[in-house]
Amino acid sequence: MRWSDAATEEIAGLNPRLFEKHGWAPAVSRTGDHVDLFASFRIGSSRAGHVLRLRYLEDWQAAGRRETFVNPADLAQEGGEWWPRGVAGVNPDHSPPAICLHGFWGFHSVLHPGGAPAERPLSAMLRDLQTQFSRA
């Protein structure tokens, strides 16, 4: 199976009830060199939303999915200004910004480079991040 088919299959395997329950409003973009999953998160009861992009590249099964937050109005714009503040495990001021939760690329590649990527299901990673957003 091609890497991009495996990525698309992983995304399609997510339980739709999770997306409904948490309001993640998923969107998928597939190009020749990557597959992107976009999911929306809200801090606490705030109306301000943040859109997480998980990028699947050819090496995603070994290296992990690369995360960033993007402009909710233009998903092509990424950068530190779109990262939420005050959410445990989300480090917008790190260079590069990174998510320090097991399973996220930033945890093992940026913040704890000596560790191997945690093999966590995508649904578990998103739920862990949702928990941190809910607590903020």
C-alpha cells in the first residue's frame, strides 16, 4: 500500500462521533507529496478557534505526522501567530513551535529528540490535545 493511501485510510478510520462530539470539523487535502488533515479546536468555552494541520509525508509511518496550527480563514497560512497560547503541551514560543504530547511529531523530534516516536493512534492524539484545550 502506498504511504498516501495508508494516511488516507488512517484518517477515514476515525470515528465520526469524535468529530461531532468535539466539533473538530475535519477536512482533508491530498496532493502529490503530502496529505493534510485539518481539525478545529476551541480553547475552553471561547469562540476563537484554532485549526490544527497534521501533515502526512512519505516518511510519516516512521517519523510521525508533522503538526502546525494554521490560519482558520486561509489554511495555506501557517506560523507561530496561529498557535494557541495557554494550552498545556502546546509550545508556540519554541523554535520551531511544537506540541509536547505523546504521539505528536514535536514531542519526539523537536522537544525530546532522543526519544522514538510514540506509536499512538490518531484518535488518541486528538483526544489528548482536546483535553488540553478543554482545560485551558
